Amino acid sequence: MAIVALSGLAITALVVGALIAIGFVGVLVRLGLRGRAETKPDIPPGMRPGPPDEMLERRLVDRFLGWGFLFVIFFAVWIAGLWLMEPQTNADDAVTLTERSVERGGIWFAISDEANPTGFGCARCHGPAGTGGQMIPFEDGFVQPPALDDVCGGPETGHPLIESMEDVRSTIEQGRPETAMPSWSIRYEGPMNDQQIDDLLNYMLTIQELPDGAQNVCLEPLEGAEDDGGAEDGGA
């Protein structure tokens, strides 16, 4: 019985040992197979296959759509902002253009000299800033050119033929026959173009010194005044 019992224990031990050995070998084989399956050839990055066209195109399409959406939002906000600021921008531009026109008008009004070779010399007859000039020879005698710093007062300030800004313009453009006031517009064989005359008129508006309560006919023409350029005055 002891021999049989010992033989049973030995058999059991042999079976357990065999199972353990088989399991160990199986684990080694599996690990060996896994390592061999994961082994990849050493291919340089530049020679490795790239992603498929579908993946590349989808990535580009998504990127383009995203940037396109951002650009649409940006331009929608930008254009709306420009539209909202347009009235103020136009007003600022108008102020700037008028200021430049007045500055040029002062240059045209001044006497021509080395410092201001483009002056037309209105100040020679009508005085600096249009305050009135000295007696100048005309035909067989002398005449006194009128002051221009009150010409927009019209009849109230001694300019009976001035009833609107158009009267001032026509006087400058056409002059006054039988007086010392010549024509200045190129339309009437004078030296000044339309822009220069506009500049001169804008400058004259800035030098007006009218009495209190006097109407400024350059800004508010007298009732019934005709804008046909027919009325003329010696101040221009």
C-alpha cells in the first residue's frame, strides 16, 4: 500500500509539473510570437506610406470650411462697422476738405511774392484779409476798392448788388465792366479755374466781420434773390 501511495503522489507531482512546464512553454511561445508580430521593418519616414487621399481631403475640406466661416464672420462685422461709421466719416472728410480749401483760398488771395508765388494778389486792391485797400489808379483818376470782410452783409453793409453767394461768385468770375474789377475766371479770359474760385469763396466766408444782427446773404440769400449770376459788385 505504501508503494502504491507513493506512486500516486509521484504521478500527481509529475502531472502538475508537466502542466506547469507546458504552461510556461506556452507563455514563452506566445510572447515570442507577439514580439515577432510587432516587429516592423526600419523604413525611413520619407519613404513610409502616407495617409489615404480620403483622409487628406477630408482634413483639408474641414480646414477650408473652418477658415471660410471665420472670414465670413469677420467681413460681416467689418462691413457692418464701416456702414455704421460712414456718415461720420463723410462728415469728417467734408470738414477736412473745407479746411484745405480755405487754406488754399488764403494763398490765392494773398499777394504774389517769393514766399507765395501762387498768389493772385486780391489783397493788393482789397487789403490784407479783405479789410479794405488803398486808392489805386484807374483810367484818369483813382478809385477805392471796397472791403471784402463785410461783403456777405449785402445791402446792409454797403454792397447793394450782393443778395446771395452767387452774386459774389459772378463778380469774381466776370468782374465789373467800367470798373477796376477785372474778370478772374478762365471762362471770361481770367486766370483762375473753378476750383480756385471755390477756394477763394470759402476763404472769404471765414473773414466776414458783420455787424450784430446783420443778415449773412452768402448763407441765407435775400428773399427774391435770383441765382443767375446777373448781380455784380465791386468787392471780389
